Amino acid sequence: MAYPVAYDVEPQLHDRNRLTVFFRVILAIPHLILVGGPGFALGCGGWAWSPGQHGDWAWGFRWGSNGLLGVVAAVMAIIAWFAILFARTHPRGLWDFARFFMSWRARAVAYVALLRDDYPPFGDGSYPVTYDVAYPEMPRDKWAVGLRIFYVIPHAVVLFFIGIAWFIAAVIAWFAILFTGSYPESLYPFAVGYLRWSLRVESYVLLMRDEYPPFSFEP
């Protein structure tokens, strides 16, 4: 069965905009502040590509690495955690905000990861990226929710190492686009797959679904 969190990016391999790619991190700063950059974010912090203490950009653990709205979504997830444990229901308003945040984040990380040149909209809007998740059936699984933080640890460990590989691939792609105007076709599926995996797990952490995410890049 397909996992109930879908993510895909419409490929843009050739005729890339070298100028916007060169300044991509600078152009993406508003989105990075609000919804964070590529990388697995666990609650209010995570392993992500973000500014370090001295202003340099590096791969590492950052508090608030999923942006200001990510912090709000994490707080709402904590409230939802108690609601699910005591009432076995996820307040729809809290779930809708998580979906709003994750949809925005899904578009922004594709832009930051150099997968698209179109500037992503702030909030909802048309963009060649698909993020789809359905409201979970009731009643919720108390065990899956109560122990969620422990269940996600294996994914966090694996995504840490895959994230390092992705960061190296993104640097290679950045240079390739600047010199050739094309994103290396062999690296594109890996980048999309990594984002798909990490966004699935983030959705799981935010309690949007109870099904355990697969260890997979596949749709």
C-alpha cells in the first residue's frame, strides 16, 4: 500500500536559471525563517542546512531548523498529543495548521534544494510540487501516538546520514547548474526521494498520521 503522505516535484533539469541558483540561499531567506530548509526537523530542532554561529551555512543540528511556523506546529502537536491520548481525537484546527505548514514547507524546501527555479508562494498557492495527506481516521491509535518520539528515532538516525549525502549532492548540483545550466539527472531522484522521506517522517512526528513511515525514497 502507498503511504498516505505523498510528495513529488515536477522535474526541472535543463535550462536552469543560473543567477537565481547562485543566490538561492539569499533569495530563500524569508522562507527559511518561516518554514526552514531541507533536512529532517524533529519538533523544534533537527538536522538541517542552516546558518551557523558565525554566519556560515552548514549541515548540523539547529534549534528552530524548521522555521518559526515549525515551532508553532510543534507546540500544537504537543497539545494534540494530549488530546489524542485523552480523547482519541486530533482537534481539526490543529491538524489543519500542521497541513498548512507542511504544504508550505514542502514547496519551500524544493526551491532551496535547487529542484525548482520558480519562487514558491508564501502560504498556499500554485506550485509544481505535490504534498498530499488526508485527515486520519478516528479513533486514533494511542500507543502509536504516545510512543511517537521513540518510534521515530530509527528514521532520525538514518536520515542524518542520508542528509549528509544529500548535502554533498546538492553542492555538486549547484556547481553543475552554474557551469552547465542543468541539474545532474542522476542526482535528481535522490534529492526528491530524500525530501519525500524526511517530509513523511516530519508529518508523522506532527501526528498527522499514525501509519509508520517506510524506509524508502519511493512514492
